[in-house]
Amino acid sequence: MNQKYLVDMTKGSPVNHILGFSIPLLAGNLFQQLYNMVDSIVVGNYVGANALAAVGSCGSLNFLFFALSSGIAIGIGVIVSQYYGAGDEEHVRRTIANSIYILSVSAVTVSLLGMIYTPWILTLLGTPQAIFQDAVIYMRTTCAGIPAIAAYNGIASILRALGDSKTPLKYLIFACILNVILDLVFVLQFDMAVFGVALATIISQLVSAGACVIFAYRKVDLFRLTKEQMVPEKNIIINSVKLGIPIAFQNSLIAISCLVLQRVVNGYGETVVAAFTITNRVEQFIQQPYASVSMAVSTFTGQNVGAGRIDRVREGFKKSVLMSLIFSLLMLPVAILFGEQIVSLFVQENEVVKMGATALKITSICYFPLAMIYMPRALMNGAGDAAFAMINGLTEVACRIGFSILLASIPWIGFWGVWITTGATWTVTAVVCLLRYFSGIWIQKGMVNIKESV
């Protein structure tokens, strides 16, 4: 078998594997953030403020629909990583084959639901009438492209499960660059407005997915399937869905809880909304190293659970916690000492700058608890502990809604309760995650998944 692009994480240094895997992911995540900024600049400058507002108003809804389809891809990746770690290449191939059916059905279903119910959901969210039609056009077009996005996510998830995080990075960068070019062509040359922006995303994802499939077939022997391996298998499909749906539901619950918190923020006026938006963007960048390392932990866990090397899983987890602690301690003085300078990169209004700087001080104290959500959750996902995904999602929902309502009722806390809610949610959720890790339940869950499928 061609091993050039694959990494067996059941042998060698856990630190080297986790770092080597996470660095390309970090580069990709940061590039994605940069692309999002460029995309917004194109829309805002060449289509208009209302178009930018229409696209922005669909952000959480986009996340909700994508979570439903991408969760299945994550579940498939977990099963692939466990079989690969167990040295069971035949079941790796059969899982890859069955992923075609699973992703196709789930993506088409979510796509159709999104296209049908978009106007109703946007109405429910209170989307302003001035941008409503543009928002409907953008969301319906994006939903029509969910199968293309699911195809890329699926192939990328499988490659990462086999230890290859570099190839998905290459095609992610390619997709982002193509997306920006198509944005400019469709908007400036063909005057397609928000429809052109959404269409550019679909085409770039479809081309990137096709390129990934061609690469995988040509370079990785495991993707060359026989007719016998293409036969649908009940156990593989059931296990993929059992893992994928709770993860999708977890992300959906988190998206819903963020929408609820946003409604609380909106009630405090424009200054608080602006400061909250800025701190959210800063936190998105802060979370990228955590997210990248956690994806490495998930693959590392999956392969080593499959190999029965629980000792290596624990060692890898400890190292990831240490990495997260170091990064959190480095970011803490940056947020506390340079908060005003960071916020002033986004706005110049003095009131917003001071509020945002103070808000960063509040949330920065909880950066390490935030990391302690990512690392145990990744380990649990990699081990196949599907039940915890539901617990994790429900915990975040309960905390965001509960703390925001409680703190809003205390006059002397006022709007600062928005950021206290964020920090408190991270902390409580982190405790729940760590309790699950130390309980050891995930060990039995992972080994059961492999035994039941073989």
C-alpha cells in the first residue's frame, strides 16, 4: 500500500504526531479566517452594505445546516481512523465505500430541507425586511450546494483519519483562492450580487472536492475499491450515523445557544453589539490553535483506540493539555495588556474600544478552560463516545441560556453579563468534559464500536 501520504499514529512520539498533524490544520484554519475577511470586503464594497448584512445574517443558519451534514463526515472519519489503527485495511476500504451512500443521502436531505424552510427560519430569526430577499437567495443557493460541501468534508475527514492533514490543507487553500476569484468575476463582471457570492462558494467547493477525490484515488491505495467492497453494509452505515448524528446535533445545539445569546446582546444596544462582535472575532482567532490540536487529538485517539493502545491515548491527551496551557498563558497577557490596541484594529469609537478591551480581560481568564473543552471533546469523538457529544451540546445550551438570563436580571452586572456568560459557559463545560475523560467511559465506547463492526 502507498504509505507516502498516510501516518500511522500508533507508533512514534505522540507529541511529534500531534504537532505534525495540527500545524497544517492551523495554517488552513487561519487561511480560512483570512478568506472570510476578504469575502466580506468584496461583498461590502462591490455589492453594498445591505448585501453584506444579508450574508452576515445567514452566518449562524449556515453553521446550523453545515453542522448537520459535516457531523456525518466526522463520524465516518472516526470509524476509518479506528480501523486503520487496528490494521484492518479491508474495513477501511468498506467504510470509504459506504461513506459515499451515507454522505449522499444526508447531504441531499439537509440540502432540500434548507431550501424549503429557509424563508420560514429567516422570518423566525427576525431578519429585517430590507435584506430578507437577499438573505433567502443567498441561503437557498448555499443550501443547494451542500452536497458539494459535504463531498469535500467527507474526503478531507477520511484523509485526516488516515493521518494526512497536509492534502486537505492544499485543496482548502485552492478552494479559498478560487472562491475569491469567482466572487470578483460573478459580482464585478456579471453583476450577480449575493447569488454570485453563494455560487462562487459552491463551485470552489465542488472543484476542490473533485480534486481531492482524484488525488486520493491516484495516490492512496485504500481508495481503489472493488465491486464487492462497494456493497452497502448495515453495520458500517449504522455506526457512522450513530457517531455522526450526535456530533451534528451537538454543533447544532451550540449554534442555537449562540443565537439565543446574540438576542440578549442585541437588547443592550449598538455599542454592546459592536464590542461583542469584535471580541467574538478575536476569540475565533484565539480558538484556531485549540481547534487544530483537537483535530489531531481526535485522529490520534481514533487510531490508537483501534490498536488498543489506551496508554498512548492518555499520553497524547496529557501532551495536548500541556500545549494548550502554554498557549493560553501566552495569550493571557496579550489580551490584558494590549486589549485596546487589538479592538482599535476593528473600530475607532472610544466607547466601543474601552468596552471591548475590558471584555477581552474578562474572557481571557477562561482561555484555558476553553481549551479544556476542545481537547477532551476531541478525544471522546475519536474514541467513538457518541453519547458525550449530546451531553456536551446540552451543557453549552443550558449554560449560555441560563447564565445570560440570570446575569441579565442582576442590575449591577448589566451588559457585562454577556461576557461573563461566555467565560462561565466555557468553565462549566470544561469541567463536564474533564469529568467524562477521567470517568474512563470513553474507553469502553471506543472498543465496542470496533468489535461490533468487525
